[in-house]
Amino acid sequence: MRHFNFLRNPPADDVGSNVLQFLRYLGGPACLFLEGEDTSRTRAFVSLLHGNEPSGAIALFRWLKSGQRPAVNIVCVIASVQAALETPNFSNRMLPGVRDLNRCFRPPFEDAQGELAEEILELLRLHHPEAVIDMHNTSGSGPSFGVCTHMDRQHDALVSIFTQRLIVSNLELGALMDISEHSYPTVTVEVGGRLDDEAHELAYEGLCRYFTAPTVLAQGDTDWGLELLFNPIRLELNEGISLTYAERPSELHDITLSLDIEHHNFGSVSQNTQLGWTGVSETELFSALDANGRCAVDKLVRVEEGRLYAAQPLKLFMITSNAAIAQSDCLFYAVANDGSTICN
């Protein structure tokens, strides 16, 4: 069953006067083929895998309205259109009762989201792009960063088009970037908070560079000046644990996180940094595995006299202030304070 609508070089006058009209014009998951000056090469741009992350769709809409022609062919995949259009617009990560699409890029592809992910993979195989950018927003405010599964000059070069911070992750969660291989290097780019105008602008500026640059993969030895963070650990809530965000502890929940916790995104925290309150032990609340599959909860957080603290100097990122995302995905990712892997 085919899920995608296919469009080739859509005219600027057809795509609407704002991004919501553009998504209605697409009518569902869509693949747009933009013919380049050099038709012998193709790049891919993927966005809206999550319906509450609008920057990529906004950037693509602005590009189409500008009437520009890319340097090479561009295949654009816009996925969770229906989720984005659910009211309130750009508020639903996915439709109720379905899986997170960016956890579906590995078999089995048995449900509707899995079939959609499999079709995206087939589109990429068909066009065999020289590079793939998968654009996202963070759920809370925070700086931009890129993520890839392994570090080399090609991945470094792709990330540097958008940001100067790169996370090299060995986590295999079924995300699109897990497919990255030498045939088409793939990076995830998180341009910043989904409600931040700065993120929308960064997305558009980076997209323009990606679409118009004659070359986006490194030629020779180049120092891109990236801040590197290696093999983060995810801190996840255990099943059945209730969570809220407040200025003081809530007796109605197992754990209360500080209202301003997202301000620690990419900042350093010490073992004295309080993250919230709880009357439950850290091992009852959380799960976290290091690169060797061993429990690493005590390397990330500790509970002392009803308060939740960082367990050691750390650098935290992808901190969310959305309880639903914290419970369905994770609270945050962490590396050692110098950006290295946290070791037992």
C-alpha cells in the first residue's frame, strides 16, 4: 500500500501562502522531487517525522516560495502531515495510538507507522542520495546540534552546514539516522526549540546552504571546529512512574522536576545541581544503560533527603519539559562533563 503523494517541482503559486496551507496542499505524507542544476546527483531532506516539529516544513515552504533552483536534485520527504495538522497545529508528536515514526526504521514493519518508515527507506534506496539530512526540533528550548552514528569527515561536514555541535551516538533506537552508511551518510539535525523563531531561521539558512552548495561532503582533511559529545546515555522513567514539573514537590506524583530544568540543556551540571524532588529511590524511578548494557542510573542521578541531584559533573541535553514526551521517550541524554562517554 502506497502512503506517499508524489510531486515534482511544485510551482510556488500552488503551495499556499503559509506553511499550514502548504501541508494541506500535500494532503498527507509527501515526496517532493526538486530538479537541480546538476541532474546527475541527488541529496535527500527529511522532515516532520514528528508532527510537533515544524522548522523543517517551514524552511522547505520558504524555499519553494522563493523560486530558487537547487544545485543538485533534492528529494524531500515530509512525513507526519496529518499529525501536524491536528488541532492545535504542530502540537502532536504523532497521532493518538500510533508508534513514534522515528523509532520505526528497523523491522518488523508490521503496522501503519512501520509501513510508512519502510516506504521512506525505499524512496531513499530508489534515489540513492549522496547525503541525507533528517531535520528535527527539540521539545524544549535549547541550542542546535547534530547527531550521527559514527564520526568521519562526511558526517562532520554535513552537520557543520547547520551547527557546530555534534553528538556521536551508538544508541540504536530505530531512528532514520541508524541507516547511515558510506553510500549515503545520514545525520539528524536538531535546529532548536519547536516554538523558537531562531530555530526556524537556522533551519532555513541551513537548508539553503544544503540545497545550493556544489559540495556538501568533505574534500580532504578539514577541521570543522565541532564540539564533540560521545555515546550519550538515556535516562528513562520506569513503567508506572508519574511525573510533573513544578516549583515545589508534588505529593500527587512520584517525581517532580524543576520548572526550569531545560535551562541545563548543553550546560554543565555538578553533583550539587538539584534537578527536582522525589521520595522514591533512583533505581525505582529510572532506567539507564551504558554502552556495555550495564545499569548506569547511579552514574547519572542520586536521591538525597527527598531531592534529586546529578550524580557527578555531567553535560545534559535533549532535556524536555513535556511530561508526555518524558514518559514515552526519555527525560534527557547525558555525557561526562568533558563530552566523553560515561564509564563505569
